[in-house]
Amino acid sequence: MHPPLRPWAACGKIPLVVRQYLQLGSRTLAYLDNDPEATGKPVLVLVHAFPLGSQMWEPQFRGAFYGWRILAPDLRGFGGSTDERAEGVDPTIDDYAEDVAGLIREVAGGPVVLGGLSLGGYTAFAVMRRTPSLVRGLVLADTRAGADSLEGRAARKAMLTVLEHDGPQGVARDMMPKLLGPTTREHNPGAEETVRLLIKRQSPAAIRDAIVRMMERPDSHALLPAITVPTLVVVGEEDVLTPPSESEAMVAALPNATLVRIAGAGHLANIEQAQAFEASVEDFLASLPQA
């Protein structure tokens, strides 16, 4: 049986996706927008994983989340976004939170549902620490609340060395076995090609600074009990980078959270099992009170 048509398809329309640019101080933030002229629609902001950029959300821009305006930023340095820092200022995860907060204030104009996958989840935690009033619902996909372990920090440093010698393609080569689950690698080889391309498009500087930001990010476990907005936690059953046990622990600590495990997906559930990912998010969005 074919899946039911989404409202977009039923009316013969293809969703419009526009790359937009927002000036935030001295830097430029690039983002994808499915409805730039929208007024009054609820807004879903989707923050990308490392090291892919906003285009990883392309499956979701093909007609998911009907009735919602979707914004997907390129975190600074990725895609078309610039990364302007004063000399001697180290990169931090709060830089990304500042970008997302600026997008919400300047474009969304009010509280949004904020979704983040992996690095996007770390960014979402930083937003919730700094500006929780901008968020009315949260989607945490294939991510974790904890800071890097000693082993994790060592792996980040090793990745910096790979990046220095082999560039983004070397990072793609080393990460690919961990990013996609075995089901995807066996049955959907096109997904690997797509993910490799998304990584190779990113600048070495963006990847390097993202590694540093992830390596130095704070632990967010103490923040979880204070996150009272409705929260959906999504994880691929085959995720080895942030395994389901991490998601289960987050849900246990969050006051208002639901867990969805997606079969046949690894770390990039929105790409590997797009329909299952979208269905879980659509159900969550439908459950939220109107803004």
C-alpha cells in the first residue's frame, strides 16, 4: 500500500523552499524557509547535525508538517553562514544558541517549537539555558544531555587531526560507519552518498570550530528537570553515537517528555527513516496547545 498523500500532494502543490539570509550584527545567518511570506503560522525551527548543514532537513521540506512554517538555519560557518569572532575569542556552543535565538526573534517573532538532531540538540540545550522563553516545545533527536567523556574528547581531538590532514572528505570517511545504521547502509545506499556530499560541502573552518564547540560544551543533565515545555525525544534504534539508552535517561529526567524509537535508523533518523521521523514529529506538533 502507498502511504496517504500529504495535504501538499493532495492539492497538487510542491512546498517552496527558499534560502534566506539574516544579518545578525557583523555576521550573516543563512537559513532555509518553506514559507517566507507566512503570517500567523506556528513555527518549527530545525537545527542540523554535525557536520552536515541545513540541507540535511531537505526530506522534511518536501511536504512534512503541513500548516507549519519551517526554518532551518546553517549554524555559523556552515552553509552560507559566516563566523565572525574577535581575535582571541574561543568558539563555544553558546555561539550557536545566539544564532538560533536571533533567528527566532527576527524571523519567527515569537516562541517556536525548536528541534535539533545531535549537534542541533546540544544547541537546543544551550538555547534553553540562555533564552527558554523563546521555546514552547522541544524536539531532541539522536542527541545526549551529557558533556563529552574523556574518551569522547580524545575522539574529537583525533578528528581534528584527520580534518587537518584529509579535510572534510576525511571526516566523512571516518564518520560514515557511525552516522548511518546497518539497515540504511544495506538497503539505502543513496543515503550514504547524500550524507558524504553534505559533509564535503562544509568548510574545514566550520568543521574545526564545531568540533571545539562540542568538545567544550557543558553538561546539561542539571538543566533537564527545569525544561517543562512539552518535549519529544526521538532516537534511531541503531544509533551507536547517541544510543537509545541516552534518550531513555533524558526522558526519565525531563518533566514533560515522550520517547519515540525509530526502527531501521541510525544517528540520522530524519534521513534514514524520514516518514517514521516525520510521523512522530507530526503527532507531537498536533498534541501541542495552540500558541
